[in-house]
Amino acid sequence: MAVIPEEIVKLSGKGLFTTVNIRAENGHVDRAFAIEFENELEEEWTLSDSQGNIHIVYYNKDILCPQIVYGWSRLSDFYGFKGDHNILFRGQAFPRLPS
């Protein structure tokens, strides 16, 4: 099932967190966000931007050191990030897709 960016943007926000892009392999997830939504966060995240670009990244589900562990460097390359950038994420609640 394809995810449509316009539909993602219409959903109400469940939580916000920021991360700093430090041209590293992993992206750091706000620990308070990880703890608050621990039981809802899946390993695979679908990210959508305001231009309709879709990216899949993977989260380590570790509340002590929460990170995006796969796909982060591709985001840096795609957007041409150089140096440090603050990035704001808005969490959404998604129903689980049938297997």
C-alpha cells in the first residue's frame, strides 16, 4: 500500500521532536519523544516532506539512545545538507498495514 504525502500532512500531529543533522550515519531522536511514544513507534518510519518526497528510515527502538539507524545518510545526500541542521519532525499515528 503506497503512502500518499498529501494524506500524511492532513493527519493530526501526535508529537513533535527535533533532531540535529550532524553529517553522521545516524540521526538522533529526542529521548522524551521516544519515551512518550515508546509503545507506538515502529522500526520502519515513512517520512514525507512538504514537496511530496517520501523517504523510508529505520528507528532502533532504544529509549536510552534513540536513533534513526538506517536511511539517515540518504536524507543528508538527498537534501544536500552540509554541516549541522535542525530538523523538526511531526509524529503521526498510522494504522498497522496488514501483512
